[in-house]
Amino acid sequence: MDDLYLPRLARIAEVRDETPDTRTFVLQLRDGSVADTLPFVPGQFLELSVFGCGEAPFCIASSPTRPQALEVTVRRTGQLTDALHTLGPGDEIGLRGPCGNGFDVAAARGKDVVFVAGGIGLPPLRGLIWNVLDERESFGRVTVLYGARTPSDLVYKNELADWGRRDDLELLVTVDRAEPGWEGNVGMVPILFDMTELQPASSLVYVCGPPIMIRFVVQDLLMRGFGEDAVISTLERMMQCGVGKCNHCAIGHRYICRDGPVFSYRQIREMVE
Amino acid sequence: MSDQDAARGGSAGPRGAYAIERSRIDDWVSTVLALGEVIAPMAGHGGDVLYAPVETPDQVLWEFDNSLHPPKEVLLPQTDPLFEIRGERSGWQVAAVRPREPRILLNARSCDASGIRFLRGVHEEDLRDSAYLRRDADLTVVSLSCPQPCSQGFCICCDAGPFLDDGFDVQLTDLGEVLLAEVGSAKGEALVRTSDGLFRPASEQELSRRRMLEAVAIDSFGESTCHFGSAMRRISTGRVVEALWDTMSDWCFECGACTLVCPTCYCFSIKDRQSGGGWQRCRMWDSCQYGAFTLEASGHNPRPHRKDRVKRRFYHKVSAQYYLRDGTVGCVGCGRCVTVCLGTTDMPAVVTAIRKGVWNG
């Protein structure tokens, strides 16, 4: 790329409401196919521009195994996400990337894979989940543990229902607070650990969610015998450039946007703030 | 060899040395003015020294205390439009807006020429910022050595002065009746060559005088030095006690001035700014010393306290981890942070405190 900061243009093909404040945007590149011109791995992110407002990083919520769909799921939390939420099908945005390292899919082949997500932490894992399901025979047991504050805050509700019907995937969902009509689990995500059979020796665990949830989940996993290299997370920081230059997302001499956002728990523990 | 090295002539160290009579300097500046925009130290309103475009040779200062603002703004403007944005929500046009033009930075002090070299490394490292590097390649840096080092400088501790071995296109040294011009790159060679008859090869006596001036300049630093070594060891291994960071950051007013005047600081944000009927996407200076630098949209801030931010600044500048990446400390010893800090959270004070384990702020 000649200019690090020059975005490409993409058209919003479809918008799906996930929760009262979260939407999924399906994007189409204006100047080429995703497969040919935007090769990525699950866990990488894009810098999206809402022109006139600015740009911000968002995890790719889809998988290279389904190159026809390039999706991001965005919760409204600030100026740029507010502006993005006013856009609909046919509108155009800017896009840079893919940025960051992404998940090491090859390292997970042959292993049991466990996904632990909290709230808006499911979208960054969803690309890897799709990838695993699309190459299902390459992986061992697949477990998805997902929690949100309330049933309304669960994203991808239709997809969760599909996953729940599969017999090659175990899905457990919980909410912090039930709402009328909710008959599922109530409690924080770690309560789900006792409802499934975790296999620390043969598994990789992918954790994403709010910082406090990550802390408790990781502590719990380590006590259950998971190694520090077997617990993998994707970190978030205030980011600007996405290419390791601006220094906003630095922790020590590492840049979340460039060396990450995916790190093992061992790498995270060794970082000096 | 990178494009930049090629542009600068590749080899480290001077390629040749020439001399020009002092009485002919203005003639030379006139020929340089014909080659492109010349940015040089000049007297601003009120007598402050500042680096700005000059129009006539007599505006150029040859003896001056260094400017408060480093000439890094020549390559990194405070607000730097990256491209123009036109259109509306259903269709946009985005076009880069960086014109190429030859420019000459004249009489940059050794520390500031070293700052420009540092910034080049940052933009070359890992993913190359080609737009920045093109602008850098279009700039010819003529540095002016410092036979009489300034009172607050400690460039000697950073390999950034008072005389340079490389990192310039031309290095000038004032020998009295004559100025010595050491050439460091093909661009520098061109600048001296275009001035037919003004320069002649330097004599052995002139080169010898230059070496003597450098030795005297080095001697004059005496105790006014900044001992990075042990501070680097302690910062890199997390062996600076938290209480010391607490005490040192008590003297920081979070004004960010140290970062704004630092020749090696380059933290930035990217913002859209209205322009004509559309917008410009701009790269704008930011500072790691501001609380909002790491503030996330959720409200979470991983560096909530002033101490965290002061610690971050000195980790970036002095840790071995960054030293290995950048090949140097993130400091050129210009002493500007000493001048501008309202407290005493400047480089020599912090490095001394870490080395001795005691804060005398």
C-alpha cells in the first residue's frame, strides 16, 4: 500500500439490528472482491471511516471461509459509532486493513476449541467460530460459552439458535439478569464452566469480553488447569492509526494494533503497562 | 539499502569536505533559494528564533540560541492534511494531497538534524509510511555544528551532537573566515556542486581545525550530562520503585509541552476537519501526557493517572526495548524539555532521579 492512511471505499449492503444499541453491517468493497483484494484471517480488524466524522477500529466479525460476506458488528458508544448507526444500505464508508495479527487458526487444528464471550465480545470471536465450523472435521470438540447482561443484549440471536440445534457444537448461554420469557441460565459466564466438560490438556480457549469478565474467566480457567499459552484473548485499546505508528495503543514496546490484538494470556501477563 | 539511504547517498559519514569564504555565503544562499523553499532560523517578532521560510539571504541567522520549537514541523506539521474527502453518504471521492516539492532546511542544529533522522527511522520501521518518507526525501538537511554547545543541551549523551558524523546532507562548521561544508549524501553533494566556484575542496588545516573545535566542544560539556545507562537498566527491568514515579509526576502539570517541543516526539491522532465543501483527513499532533490519549469509547482508561503517563513517556524514550528497536534513545539532548517544563519532570532530572533512586525535584 502506497499510503498507509488512505482508505478504500466500501458500500453497506445490509444492516441487521442485533440489540437495541448494536448493529451488524455487511460491507461490499467498491474496487474488488474480498477474496482477491482483502485477504484476512479471523481476529484481524478494519479501520472504518465515516467521512466527516473520522475513523475507528472494528474487528472483522466474519470469516475468510465465507468471502462473500464481510461483516462488522458495532455497538453505539461514541461519536463515530453514532454516525455509523445513521448509515444504511447503499451508503458508503471508508475502510483500511486488514490490521493486526489475527488468530493462529493452524495452531487450533486437531484441538478442542472453547469460545468464551461476554456481551459485545462475541463478534471478534465469530469469524474464528465460522472458520472452525466451515472446516469442522479439522477440529475436536467445539464449545461456545456466551453471556450478556440481559437476553436483549445477546447478539446474533438467530445464529445462536442455529448453533444450538447443531450436534457438532455445544452452546451454553447465560444472562446476568433475566427478562420476562427468559428460561435459560442466569449468572455470570464462569457458571457455565461447570455445565460442560472442559478438557484443559487438549483445548485452546478463546476469551473476549469486557476487561473485568476477562479477568475472572482467565483466573477460573487457570485454576481449572489450562496453561497460560492455551488461553488466548483479543485486546482492545484506544487506537488511531491501526498500523503501529501513533502510539495510542502501546503497552510497553508492543502495539495492540500491530503485535496484536490477539495475545496468549502468557504474553498479556508479561506486558508492562 | 532502502530508498532513503539511496536518496541520501547510502554510505555513512562524510563523502567530501569543501570550504566557502564567509563573504560568499549570501551568494550561496541565493543559489539555494533558487532550488526550492528554504526554511532557516530567523528572528521572529520580538526577537524569538524560529524556523520559517526565508526569502532573502540576510534573513538567515548564523549565530543564534536554538529555537524553542524544533524544525520537526517542517516534516510533521501540527495539522497535516493527508487527503481530501468530497462527496456525500452514497458516494465519496478520496484523493491524496501531498504535493512534492524540493525544500532545504538550512542551519538545523545537530540535535535537530538528529531528531529528523530519528523520525525517519520511525516511519521506515515495520510498515513504511511512504507519504512521510517522500516528504523527507524531498528535504535537504543542512546542519550547523555547535562549537559552543548551548547551556541546557546534553546532545553528547545521545550521539546527537555537538558535531555529527552522519544524519545530515551537508554539515556546516563555522571556522571564522571560512565555513567548512561536509557532504553526507548525494543530495548534499548536489547542493554544494550547483554553486559553481563558491566552494573549493577543504584543506587539511581546515579539517584539522574542525576536529579541534569538536574536541573543545565535547570538553565543554563537563558535568552537564545525562547518564542514560543505569536509568535504562532500571526502566527496562521494571526496577524503578512506584513511589519514585509518584513523586516525579507530582511535578508534572500535564501541559504536554515536553512532547510538543521534543524533536523525537511524534504521537498523533487522525481527525476529519471541514475544508471547502468537504473534509480533510488530518494527522494531528497528540501527546501521551494527556489523560484522553488512552481513553476508550467505553469510558475505560488504562492509564488513568498522571503517574502512568509520565512512566509511559520515559519508557518509550529510555527503555532498552525501544533502544533495540530504534537503535538510539528517544532523545537528542536538545534540552528543550528542561526549558519548557513548569515543574522539573524533564529528561535530565528524571534520568538522574532514576539513576540515584532519589528525587530532588
